[in-house]
Amino acid sequence: MKLAFLALGLATLAAPLQAGDCRAPLLDVDFRPLAGRDTVNLCERYAGQVLLVVNTASKCGFTPQYEGLEALHADLSGRGFAVLGFPSNDFMGQEPGTEEEIREFCTNTYGVQFPMFEKVSVKQGEAHAFYDALAGQAGGTWPAWNFHKYLVGRDGRVVASFGSRTRPDDPGLRAAIEAELGKPVPGA
């Protein structure tokens, strides 16, 4: 009897991910692409990938990090990695534009092609539920400014949190990403 339950459990883990069957609850959330209409479920789209989730702003001293984030995404996306950007106007009004203006700025100024999603709030007490969950899994570490980074492992859990001053080319950040990329895809 125990073997039957074990076999059923293993078969369930190995089964392909179906809509509504998210094994990474943190990622079971829908967002619109920046200036888009239709939503994307992060679990359906990014399950099994290593993600760097970043709250962004276009009028910030850290805005040039867009260039490094794009380089990181371009360099590692073929290995199951993605940068996910979430514009936020929470800190000193440094992301005042419309989503269309933000998309245009990011594309034209920094050549951003990594996925950018709808403008959200990330501040403790006002944050979108996704950012509540990210901060919770990061031990209560909330973004204190723009360009805070959460590293999400292949299992859909936050494995590290990096402050705004951590640049995309930081050796510690890169090592943490590489360590996660070296882990097997759950259920594969």
C-alpha cells in the first residue's frame, strides 16, 4: 500500500505542469506584460527556471542597471534563466510614466528585451501580494529602494535577496545564479 502511494507521488512529481497545477505557489500569479493586455501566469511560463525578480524605475540613480540586467538575461537565458522586471513608483516617484512610456524608455535607452511586467507597488504594507510573498520567503527583506533583486531558484522559492547597490555584474550575484542554474529542474 505504501509503495502504491509512493509511486503515485513520484508520478505526480514527474507529470508535466498543467494549467492550475503550479508546484511553485510563489509563482502562481498572473501579470500583464508591460503595456500589454493579456495576462501571463508566472508559474506556467517560468516554472523550473532560475529567476531574478527586480523592481525597476526609470528616473533613479540605479537606472543604468537596466544595461547589466539585459546583459545578464541575454547571457544566461539559454540555460533556463530570466530577469523579470516590475516597474514601481514607490520610491520618491522615480517611475512616474505610463506603462507605454516605461516600455519605450527601457527599449530605446537600454535595449531591454527581458520580460517586463505591469507597474506594481513593492513597499511593505502597500505591496502587491507577489512582493509580499517574495519578501516573506526572503526572511522579511523588503525592497528599500529601486532595483532590489530577489533570486528565485528552479523550485520556485526565493534563495537570496540583493539590495539596490548590488550591480547585475556583481561576482556574488553571478555565483548565486550559477549555483542555482547548476541544480536540476524539479520533476525532470
